[in-house]
Amino acid sequence: MMVGKSILLTDENWMKHANPWSVWTRYSVLPLLVLAFWSRVWISWWCLIPGIISLLWMFFNPIFFNKPRSTKNWASKSVLGERVYLNRDNVDIPDIHKTPLYGILNTISSVGMVIAIWSIIYYSVWGAVLGVTLAYLGKSWYLDRMVWLYETMKSENEDYQKWEY
């Protein structure tokens, strides 16, 4: 899910999401979901409670933290770059960033998610490791490209420049 499409991400909430704690703690969601639903063997339908809590954490995490003290770090810039990318219909981005790579990376991440879901159904440890690894590899590389996009665009747009402090 692209968090930028969420109703929750106002200008203020984008800055909360740019808190490095928000970025890094979102990496906890997929392993927690796998563990929650694997626990159905031991706790039956009660596994839905940690599963729902994990999903709520994923959804509300972007607004849970305070605005960061500084956005001069990789995690913050990845969020700011995603914001720039989602705004590309209003503010054009350089041609070098108009690449199918972003879609490829999101596809890799999605394939990882599908494998992780399969591993939940069939209790496959190796499937879970592969799925989570692919999902996070694709997402992390995508976020790294968003850092590059933000670094490029902040010097070309006054509003984007103000996000860095």
C-alpha cells in the first residue's frame, strides 16, 4: 500500500512519517504478521489479535511519531523522496527518475509478500525468510532511489528544500 494515498498523510503527518523511528519500525510489520498467523497452531483464532495489531501498526505508524528533530538522514529523505515522487504530476521530476525501476522494485517487493503469505499458509520457514527478504530488499532499494530523487529535487524546488532541516 502506498501510504501517500492514505487520507492520514497531511503535510504535518508526512513530516511525522519522516521520523526515522517511523521508517525503521515499519520493518517490523511483515515478520510480526508471519509470526502472528503462524501462531494459529498454538492459539487458534486468537492469532487474529496480534495479526490485527500488526496491521493497525502498519497503518497508523506514519502518524504515531513526532516530527523528527532533523531530516538530514537516509530514512527521513526516503519518505521525503516518496512524497516528491507521489507529487510528480504537479512538479515534474528529472527524466533519469522516470524509470521502470520503481515498478520493478515494487514488483520484487510484492513477490516477496506473496511468498511470505504462502509461507504463512504452509508453515514454511524458508519461504518466510525468502519472502521477507525479497519484500524488504525491493522496498529498501526503492526507498534508496527515493533518497536520490529527494536529493536531486530539493535544489530545484523551494518547497522541497524547506523539508530538510
